[in-house]
Amino acid sequence: MSLDKQRTPPTMAEDLLLLLFQPGSGTIAGEGTLFYPLAGAVLAELSLGGHVSAEPGKLGGLRLEAVGDAPPEDDILRSTWDYLADKPRGVQTTLAAIGPSLRQPVLDRLLARGEIERRPRKRLRLFTTTVLEDGGTGRRAELLAAVRQALVDGDVPSARIAAITALISASGTLPQFDREIPWTSPVIARAKELENGSWGAGAAAEAVARTVAATVVNSVAVAMTMPPKS
């Protein structure tokens, strides 16, 4: 499916990766474990969109399952929906299964939209390398302002911004935003509240979706603290 950057809204995974991109250095914060928060963003979006629900697992955890017969149109979301439509699966299992393949297609979308640009740069006047730079669209600044309003100004964020902010916190990358978002005790406390699903009042159906999304975020936080398998 071709990407129409004028009509196709960005996914939460795209917005999350755009925020994690650090224009000053051309790097992506949390690169080594990026697949966990990106996978979390996909699952949170599916939950908030009513495409995924949760049921109690045999060992006390939650198992995710696809909802309905109408999968999401977006290719990335559809792939995960198909995976869960095959059978319900645990959150950690799903994160590990879908996460590793997400970085490149999500980055490609940001490049196609012009949010991030890939440009050649010479090193030592001999070698040409490729670096990532901000595309100058202003979207990253808008997203960052919304995150700051949720963490610093005390505004009640939309469910989307709440989930993205919670995933940034769960990934351990929030300190890298210190220039724009001060790394203070109140900010840390508010970020943890968002991780735990304290996103403000909403309709009952939305509250259920937020609960599932918060479970996903907490699973990302747990996965980030687990030692890698040998």
C-alpha cells in the first residue's frame, strides 16, 4: 500500500519514533531496545481503536485477542491484528514477536513524510556517510509540546499523547529530553502516573481500552528491565 502523506494520519509508532529521534545528534534515543516501545505503541493504538481486547490468561496475566472481522487498514497495524487473530497471545509474547521488525518500516514512513531526512555527510573529508536530520515540518516540536504540557504543565492529555508519553517513560528515555522537559521529581511522578493508566476521565468503553493500553505500557517497562537472553 502506498503511503499518502497528505491523507494518511501517522500511527502512534511513527509519532513515538519521531519524538525519540534526537535532531542534535541525528540518533534515536533508546536505539538498542527500540523494538519494545514501538511494539507497545502498535498494541496501544490497536487497543484504543477497539481492534484489540484483553482476556485473563491462565497464569494471571492478560492475553490479547483481535476484535471483530474488520481489521485496521494500516499495514503495520493490520500485521499485528492478523497475528492476534490467529489466536490470543500474552502481551510479552506479542511485544517480542512484532517488535524487532518495526524500526525500518516506521522510519521509512517518517522519511516518506519528510519528518526526518537522510542526508550525506563527509567524514574526515574522505568518507561519505548518511546522517538523519530533522525534516523541518514542525511535527516533532508539536508532539514534544504536547508531552511537555502533560508532564510539566499538568494538562490532561489525549489518550494518544498519554500513551506515547507513558511509553517514552517506560522505555527509560525520558531523561534525554531534559532540555525541553526538565527531569524533576514532579515530572517523574507524573510520568509514572501515565504509565499506570491515570489519563483522566472518559467514557466506559474508552476506559477499558485505556486499561489495556496501560497494561501494554507496563509490560514494556517490565521488558526493559529484564536481562537479555543468552
